[in-house]
Amino acid sequence: MVDISTTLASLDLKNPFMLASGIMDEDAGSIIRIMNAGAGAVVTKSIGLHPRPGYPNPTCIETECGFLNAMGLPNPGVKEYLEELSQLSSRKIPVICSIYGASAQEFAELAQQITSESVDAFELNLSCPHAKCYGLETGSDPSLVKSITSSVIKNTSLPVFVKLSPNVTNIVELALAAEHAGASGIVAINTVKAMAINIEVQQPILANSIGGYSGKAIKPIGVRCVYEITQKVSIPVIGVGGITTVQDAIEYFMAGATAVQVGSALYSQGLEVFSQLTEALQSWMKDHGVLNIAEIIGVAHP
Ligand code: RRO
């Protein structure tokens, strides 16, 4: 039997395939379906202090090689979301709560309100590509990354993962800032800032004009970011971006990822994607004489 379990700080994952934030994770019912489908862990939709309706439609479109979204951080706010989380009575797999805020203070308040009764870890969304005052606007400054990460760590005993954006000149300095602040791990990458124009009406298609690109096309960007980060940081890195097949995931492991997140692939492959990836990884490892997934993590480094 090959061993595909993996460890992220204090979290033990039965397999390395996690649900990425923003896909089927806004209510307890869908999270339970993901858990039952065989995911190794789930990350929730990004939650803020107050409810947000998100942007008007169109908020998500399929393009030639992926998806373009500008949902606008729609979420019910922390108070109501805690009720959803309370319905995940026995958490069979780790549940990681993605949170966002406009300041270190807002992040700290969220970390105080969301306790270990409800979740197993935090993912700090410092990378939404298009939300004014949030995400990338805070996550592209190493000193803000450091102060936000520290403020959450001061207010929780749970592991804290920091999700970074590829839309920056130097992702490594941001990862180092998070590591120095005490983060348990890095998540790379969020979507790539992008847009599409309807040439007949001569207007951007998304209501917000600019959005984030996900899906197959962004995989090489994600792999490069994971590779660069793992050259310099010692905490685990979770790879995300364009994973639809086990070969994609293996590429991320070889670049240095300890686990991976799957998002857009749920659209084409459905919930079965988790069991398909797990089975495919086991058979790839058997065929290649790999007994433990740790044997391939980072092997592409010189
Ligand atoms: O809600 C969104 O529009 C969104 C978020 Br929070 C994010 O982190 N990344 C993204 O592509 N969209």
C-alpha cells in the first residue's frame, strides 16, 4: 500500500487533495458533500466581519482555457457563517476557514470570533485580485502581510496559512514576510488578474470589468510560484491553480507543494474529482515505485 497522507502543521490529511476556497463552501450542506466525496480537507469561502452581497452579475464566465470571476467576496458575515460551521458536528477532515479583512484589526476580530470549536485552521485571504481595500491591496505589501499574520496568530492557537497572489513582482518576499510573522504555511496561488471584452457590445463582460482567472491556463504560473517560494521558505506550501489531473498535482508536489487545492476542476469533473485524483495518485505511485508521497515533494529542485 502506498502512503498518500500528508501533514500541514498540526493537521493530518488522509490525502493531499483539498477543496480550494470559493467553490461549494458557503454553507454546511455543500461542505458535507465535499467531505463525503473524499477531499483531504476543505477551505471555506472567504468570510468577513459583515455580510456582503458581492458584485452584480455577470460574476463568472467560462473562457477559452479557464474561468474568469469577480464574485466580489459574497458571504453571509461571520455571525451567520458560524451557524453553518456548527452544523459540521463531527469534522471528519480538517476544515480551514478562509477569512478576509481590510486591516490587521479586522483579521484579529475574526480570529477571536472563530474558535477551534468550529474550525481547525485559518487561511488568510491576502490575494483576492479585484476587491477594493481587501485581498491583493493588502497582500502585496510585505509589512502588511507581516502585521496581519501576526495579529491573527496573537488571537488564535490554530494553524494560520497565508494565501498569496501571483499578481505581484516578488511573491517570495511576501511568503518570507508571512513565515517571519509565524505562519504555519503558505497557499499559492489565488487567481490571476484578468478581463474579457464582449466585442459586439464593446464592453467588459464582467460587471466589475476586472476579475481573476482560474483553471488549466494558470497551472504553470502556480507551479512557478510554489517552486520559487519553496526555494526560500521552510514552512509547508499548498499549491493551487489549474489542477484537473493527477499529473497536474504531481507537478505541484515536485515543485515543492506538501498538499494541493482543487477548485475550477469541480465544474468539469464534479465531486468525483477527489476520489479520481486519490485513486490516480495511488496508481501513479505504485507504477513509479514511490511508497510515500514525501518522496516526490520538491524533487524538481536542483
Ligand atoms: O469572491 C471573489 O470574487 C474572489 C475571491 Br474572495 C478570491 O480570493 N479570488 C477570486 O478569484 N475571487
